[in-house]
Amino acid sequence: MPALVLLGAQWGDEGKGKATDLLGGSVDYVVRFQGGNNAGHTVVVGDQKYALHLLPSGILSPGCTPVIGNGVVVDPAVLLSELHGLNERGVDTSKLLLSGNAHLITPYHTEIDKVTERFLGKRKIGTTGRGIGPTYADKINRVGIRVQDLFDESILRQKVDAALDFKNQVLAKLYNRRSVSAEQVVEELLGYADQLRGYVCDTTLVLNNAIDEGKVVLFEGGQGTLLDVDHGTYPFVTSSNPTAGGACTGAGVGPTRINRVIGILKAYTTRVGAGPFPTELLDEDGEKLRTIGGEKGVTTGRDRRCGWFDAVIARYATRVNGLTDFFLTKLDVLTGWEQIPVCVAYEVEGRRVTELPYSQSDFHHAKPVYEYLPGWTEDITQATSFADLPKNAQAYVKALEEMSGAPISAIGVGPGRDETIQLRGFLD
């Protein structure tokens, strides 16, 4: 099974880091193919907890080569800080590979991101303010700065000067902010060149050669399907494609090279930031899920909005990603409820719909239609097989599998690396 994609099947924060780390000992390369340091992963190894923001989770697996692909936007200060932090904790980061075609987040991108969000007021998107959107906008507008530009000072100066000719006008005249010094930006970026040079290579060539050699390559998405700029709840989305197709463009491999697509699915639903959320709970149940599940953003520190499982968006994720498997996470969080609601459809203007409405307006007005499944009170964190789960927990998993449209191949029953029940081997 040489190449597989692992991605979020909801609005992100589903536990992709744990799933990637679980596979890390069996794969040769783990590749981040989109997003930036606006997407965090939490990985628990033994009694150690790691919060990763930009680095692929595979960096914690000694035999694995972590790769940051061309589709990622990179804040060099954040990258170097993460590397330094892991080195101090004894993690070997020397095998990291960084695409020379990845775009750089500069100080003016973060400044524009923050002032734009404030300017929008009630219409704000809920960005992290880390410059991700403006960097992707520059990429599409063909005025971006790439990693490889750090190694040609003349080109770097030309590009920064050209970008700031316009952006400083916007900052000063529209937002009443100080202009950004092109010289200071150039000097700051040049200061990263020697520190990053040893990591930079043609990652597309490396990955395609690895697949040719039969090595196992895992493509790791950030965020989740419903935050995809094309297929998510636009405009409350990220600026890239965390769906399966994004792995091809963001890493430079063709679609025929992908053998398996695994969706990470939380046993309930969460989202961070603004935007529609049909099953959101604004009551004691929502607070209970947030507290027990530790639902706070790894990167943002913001409380996650919590709600019941939504089978409509799970089916949608199966369709747009071509999912072959699900990894169901955080089943243990649901222990203690007498009954557990599951959203099986929406009511939209008096109509029952079982597929995600394509209309933004319809989705904003969608009301969940629930079925109620019996809960369980037994502790499941020590379960090592499906048979160890209480009968009602087994029934819950089977119901979610049937509603979601793809088999559930693994179940997370706790945060630790070993607190996972594997029903089917991911690499079989």
C-alpha cells in the first residue's frame, strides 16, 4: 500500500495527529500538503504530549521522513521555533524535507490578515490571524515569495519591493496603518536562509521516486473537509484544499498514485471559528463535550464549538474525498450519556434532506433531524478489541459506519498512541 491520504472528515480537530502518529512506524514518509501554522495536531506518546502546528506528525516517528510539500505556506520563524522545541525534547528533526516551491508567510501577510479581520467586524471569517489567507492570495495572484527565493537575494528584494508597493498603499490609506519596511522584511527573511538551506529540496521528485521504489508515503491533511475552500462551508473556510485532491496538487503526485484515502471522524462534531454548524449545542451537553473532550484549539487556544455527530457531513466527506476508510476518534468522550442523538438528515424549509445542501443559504438554515441511540456508562479506555466495548458502544459504531458510507477501520478510545482499537489494518 505505497501511497495513502489521511484527512479530516469534519471541520478539523478530529484527531489526525494521533492517526498519523499511529501509522508513523509503518510508513517511510509523512507529507503535509496544504495549510500552514493555522492547523495544529496533538500527539500523545507515552506520558509526553506534543503540539505540532506546521510540522508533519511523522516527525515523532524515528524511521519516518517528514516532508513539507509545495502546497503548504510556511512561516519560517514558526518552523524554526518548532524544530528547536522538538530538538530540546530529544526529537531528531534532521530528516525533515522542505519544498523549495512552498510559499513563505511574511510579516506583511500577518499584518494584513489581522487588520482585515478587524475591519470586517461582524462579518469576520474567524481566521487565526497568522497570515495564511493573504499568503495564498499572493500565491494565486503570482506575487508570492517562495522558499527558494531565500537563496537569491536579488530576486527576493525585487519580489518584496513589488508586493509592498501595493500593500503599503492598502495598509496606510484603507486601514490607517503604518507601512511595512521592505528592507526590514528582506533582512528578516535572509536571516532564515542558512538555517533552512539544509532542509530544502525538490520534494516532488523525492516522493515520486519513493513511490516508485514501493515505499509507503502518507499524505497528511490539515483542517478538515468542511473547511476546504472549494468544498467547505464557504466563505467560512480555510484558503487551501484539505480534501484528497489537494494531496496531489500540494505534494506533486498524480491521482493514480494514491491507493487509499482515510477520513478521520470524531464520534461527535466540533468546529472552531465562525460559520454554520447544524448540530451545535449551546447547552449543558455542549459544555460537557467540550470539557471531557478537552476541546480547545491546538494552535489558536480557542474553545471549540461542540455538537452531536452529523452523518450528513460524514456522507459528504466520503463522496468528495472518495474515502476508503474511517478512523473514529474520541469514542470514550461519549461515555455517560443515557442516550446519544445522531443527526441523520436536515430539515430545510419544511423539506427533509439527507445530503449536504449545495446552497449556502439552505445550509445556514438547516435544522438537524435526530435519531437517538442508547448510551453506555462503562469505561472503554482499556478496550483493546471491538468485543471489549459495551454492546451499546458497539451498536453506536456500527450505526455511524452504516450512515457514513465507508467502513470504520480503527476506533480511538483515549488520547494515547496505544488507546486505539484496530478493526482492519490500514496498511493491509
